[in-house]
Amino acid sequence: MFMLLQGLYSCSSNVFSALEDVESYIQERPDSALAVLQAIDRNTLESKKSKAKFSLLYAMALDKNYIDTTDVSVIMPAVEYYQKHGTSDEILKAFYYLGRLQYNDRDYNSAVVSFSKGERVCDDASDYQAKGLLYMAFADIYNNIRNKDKEAEYVKKGISAFEKAGDLRHGNLSAGRLAILYYGRQDWDKADSLFRIGIEKAREDTVAMSVYLSNYARMKVVQPNQDPVAAIELLKQLSQSYNRPLSLTDYGVWAYASALTGDMETSIRIENQLEKLNEPNRNSILYWLYRIEQYRGNYEKSLEYNIDSNSYNSEIIDQLLSDSIGQTLKNYYLSEANDLRRESHILRLRLLLVAMGLCFMFLLILACQKYKRDKREKEIDRLFKIGEETNKLLKQSNENLQEQVNLLKISGGKQEKMLENLRKEYVSTYKDKFSAIGRLCDAYINSTNRTDRKDFIVRRVENLISYISDDDKLHSRFENQINKDLNNIVKRLKADLGDVSPKESRFICYCIVGFDPEMIGSILGLSISNVYTKKSRLKERIRGLDSPYKEEYLRML
């Protein structure tokens, strides 16, 4: 069967699915889980993830089959992987089983540190059974160092966790542990109540019942209101009804209870058997031998047993104290606190650096925006001045031209060549000045979406470029001005071309007055390439005209 399983799980493609399958039933059938895990060829565990999962499940299977190994290498792949990449549940279980292996090796100092690392993620974990096991492991630690208050605290946490997990078996065992704690505190009524409730709830749980019945019987003979008959009945129930073997302590209780009831024959018979035991077995029943001899009045022998019992207990206590578990816990929590302070300090430094970086970037953006805004305002102001100068020069040029034309007319019109030259000069002047206005228009149009434009610049620029508005009346005025100054050039060109749309008329006007392609494109919503194309096609049409003004048209465009 083992060889069959080994062959089945020898392929890496099947390994991880096999591990997930084992995880689904390891709680209910740990023996089957262990058999499957032992059959897996570990050479097929190629990834760290699969090695970690196998490691954790194997440690769980060993523990649940009561195989108390001390080899921590069993669980280390899980610890190393999950503490960096695992969920809270995986981290909790990895450190719990590491602590269990260390506890098996009686390395309580290391175990308590591992349990503490697991406890750190308990608030975020959802596996309540794992939480309960961890809390009960802490209870064992505190029981070892005789800290009953902390032991009770963790036992109660364990009971609560097992109840949430629906784990009746561990819940019953933990409740029995709490009853024993109250018994140890000599809170007899509370302990008695817990024992009764536990026995009633755990009737189908033989393991839990052995804990309840054995310890309840012991309490019955040490409490102030002794009930030795009840103690013997509880031990009989344990042995006969639940078919559980009695421990040496159970036999010591039975011998003492028999003496209390006057059944000396039974008491002596059990005592004689117990006295034949060798150490260390005999050490566990020294207390009961002391109580039996004391009850019988054999004080010398009773004292001897008492001294041996105290000596044995002192050795245990000294050993526990030498382990310094309490100091280990203190050092661990101090180390954790220092780590947290260090991490907090590093986090604060990182946040400060990020904040400083953001502030620097914000200031840099503001500086860039201010620089662009200042540059833009200077450019608008410069173009505005150019526009004013353009109007001034244009007006002066018109006056000079008109004066010279008048002089020519007075001379009889014989100097047509001079007039043509003057018109060329005017055209050149007109185009230069309108080109300057064009650049000013471009600055205005590109700033229309800005919120920081100054009102006085907007008003003055709008006055300068109002003639290029889409308003038909304003365009008509603009076209009439061109016709007036350039001998009806637009009117003649439109008549020679024939059918000209309003948009084409605007295009012609803008070309004549010297707007650059980028400016024309901005006004008419055309790409620069389209402007060049339209201008080229317009010139081709003009070249094909039979018009005496053809050369003048081409020169103006």
C-alpha cells in the first residue's frame, strides 16, 4: 500500500493537489494524513511554497498522532516561507508547531518565543482551532512556571476559541483544565461546578472524561469536605465504564480514599504495590503515600514520605526556575517593543521624506507655472505694443500714400510707373503691419482659456483684432477696408473667380493682409497643411484666370 501511494505521488503535478487534499481531512483522520505525507517523494517538492505546505502538514500530522519529535528542521521550511509570504493563519500555525517541537525538547525559553510570534497575528487569523491550540500551549508554559493567573487567562482564551471553532473535544479538555485550575486555587465550589458541567458535556469523549474523572476524584479526597466514596466511584467509572487504564496517581487516590472509608485491606494492598515502584515512577505517588500513612497514624513513615515528596518538588521547581521562562518572555517583549519603536521611527522618517519630496515638487510646479505665466504676460504685452505701433504706422503710411497719390493726380497722371511703385510699397507696409497684428491675434487666441489674463490686456487686444471675428458684419467691414485701401482687390478677385463661399472669402482676406498659415489655421479651424494646400489651389485657380489683375492677385497672396 505504501509503495502504491509513493508511486501515485511521485509526479510533481500531483503533489500540490495531494497536499491540499491532506489538509482537508488531517483534523479528522491524522493517521491517514501521516501515511499519505510519508508516501510523497520529497524530491518532487520543487517550489518553496510546496515545501512549506508539506513541512507544516507533516509537523501537524506528527503532533496529532502523538509522535513527539524534537527535530525543528521538520517545520523550518514552513516558518521561513510563511513568515514572509504566508497568511496570518499560516504564520500562526507555523510558529505554533515550531514551539511544540521546542517544547517537546524541553526548550521552554525558545518555545515561548515561538508561541509569542504566533500570537502576534492572532487578531487577523480566522482559524479558531489553531488559536485555541496556541492559547493552551501558553497555558502549559505558565503552568510550568507556576503562574496560575496567566494560565487561567490563556485557558479561558482557549475555551472561547474552541467554542467558535466548534471543536468539542478540545473545548471539553480545556474546560477540564480550567476546573483543575480552580481546584488548585482551592476554589472548591467553582471547581466542583465546572467538573459536573464538564462530565455532563463530555460523556461521549473518552479522552476528556479521563481528565475530568481522574482530577475530580483527586479533588474529592483533598477538599475540606472530603467525599472518598464519590472519589472511588469516579475512578471505577473511569476504569470500567470508559475502559481507561488508571494512572499511578489514580491508584494513590484510590488507596487514600479506601483508607478514609475504613477499607484498610484495599488501601494496604494498593500501597504495597506502589511502594515497590522504582524512581522516577515512585516519586509521582510520594504525596499520596504520605497522606495514607498520616491518616493511619504512622507519623514517622509519613514524615519520611513528606520529606522525599518536598525534596522531589523542590528539584522540579529549581529546574523550572533555572529555565528563566519569565525572563525570556520579558526579554522577548522588550525586543518586540524596541523593534516596533525602530520600525515606527523608520516609518516616520520615510513619511517625512515623502512629504518633503511632495512639497518640493509642488513648489517646483508653482515656480514653473509662474515662470510660464510671467513669460506669457511679457509676450502679450510685447505684442500689444507691436499692435499699437502697427496701427500708428499704418495710419501714417496711409496718410503719406494718399498725399503722394494726390500729387501724382495733380501732375496729370503721367507717372503711372511711380504710382505702381508706391502701391507696391503700400502693399509691403500693409502686409508687414498686419503680420504683426496676426502675431498679436495668435497670442490672444491661445490665451482664451487662461484664468489669469488681465482685463485691461484683453480689452485692448480685442479692440485691435475685432475685424477678424467670425461676425459677418465685422468681416464685411474688414473686407471693405481692404477693398478701399487696395483698389477693390477682394471684390475684383471674387468676381474673377466666380462662386466664392463666405469661408473662402475670409481665407482670401487673411492671405492678402499677410496672416501666417498658423494664424489662418487658428482662426478658421484648419490644420497648417490644409492652409498650405488651400493657398496652393487658390494660386493655381488664379493662374488659370484670363484677368488683367492676375499678377497683382498672385503678388498679394
